[in-house]
Amino acid sequence: MSDPTFNAPGITDMERDELRRHGILLTGLEELYNWGRSHSVWPLNFGLACCAIEMIAASMAKFDIARFGSEVFRPSPRQADLLIVSGTVTKKMAPQVVRLWNQMPEPKYCIAMGACAISGGPFKQGYNVLKGIDRFIPVDIYIPGCPPRPEALLHGLVQLQEKIRNQAISGPAAPRHLQAEADCNCPIPECGAHDIEPTRNDALWPKPPELLRPTKT
Ligand code: SF4
């Protein structure tokens, strides 16, 4: 991963800060590009259950997600770059969530908000609830809680901004959207006779070896 705090050769951090105090900004393209992206993350206007109420509260005046540049909740996945999975993901709803994810343009990010989105939460043992959205789409930030408060969502957003600021824009450590050969779409599960099929995206969530059935010898 590249160093986000670009320094011109021969310039120390102290000298850089001193220049900043005099209104002279010394930076690199990577830092500038990531700084801009990290402060303009537009979430999809989408919620699933009670956690969504906390997400909505985060956008209201008291918590004011606008302070972090993310007040523009977009009604179309084509215009959003953050999917906040806020609530219980039923198996009936899972294909729709993955479809929305696929319709979002890269670079895109996902926050799993609350115990339900992370693991199924209080419904984990239910026959109809997904045990974590990360079985189907890549999750960048997990926010525990039932429900997490709006402050927790804001903290998760700040963590995501930090992650974006630290991304390389070239080289082998470049993120998915900058690698031409990387497939950015996730397979969409279908409702089968007894369960959704497939039950997981093996590229994201390989079955742990201990869960594989022992073969008879
Ligand atoms: S984690 Fe709790 S508050 Fe959030 S959707 Fe699940 S049950 Fe509701």
C-alpha cells in the first residue's frame, strides 16, 4: 500500500505543516484524489429493517452526516457508491441486495450495519435469514450493535474514509476497481426449493475446512 502522506524529497513533515500554515499545499496526486473521494461518498437510499431508522437518524440535523460529505443519499444505485446494509437480510431479499450491489458503479463500498447484516443477529438461527451479507458481497466496514446508534454509523463512515485515503491508485496493491482483470460483479443467488442457491459466494466466503463433511475411508 502506498504512503498516503506524500512528501516531496527533502521536505520533512514539520516543514510541510509549516508550509500549510502559510497557505501552501504540497501534495501528491494520490493523496488529492483519495481525499476528494473520501469526502464525497454517496450512500444508496436503501434500508431493510430497524437499523435503517438509525441510518435515517444519522442524516437528520442532530447527527448530520453532511459534515462528512455523505448527505447525498441517492435513490438509484447507478449514482451511489456506498451500500449500507442496514437491517435483517432475509433469504428472499438477498438476491435483490446483490443485484443492487452489482448495479452500483465502481469504486463502491459496503458497510454492514448491525448484528443482522453482519451475522443474522437475533434471527441467526432462523430458516429464512442470511447469516451475514458478507457471504455474497464484499464488506468493507462492520458496525456491531442491535441497533448501532447513529454515532456508530458515523464512526464506521470515518473508518471507511480512512480506508479510501490509504488506497493506492496504481501498482499491485491497487483496489479492485483499478484492476482491469478483476470481476466487480457478484453472482446473484436464486430462491431454490429449500434454500437460496448458491448459499454463498465461494470467492468471498469459502467454506471453512472444519465444516466440510469428512469423507468415508
Ligand atoms: S441488528 Fe437489531 S436493530 Fe438492526 S435490524 Fe437486526 S434486529 Fe433490528
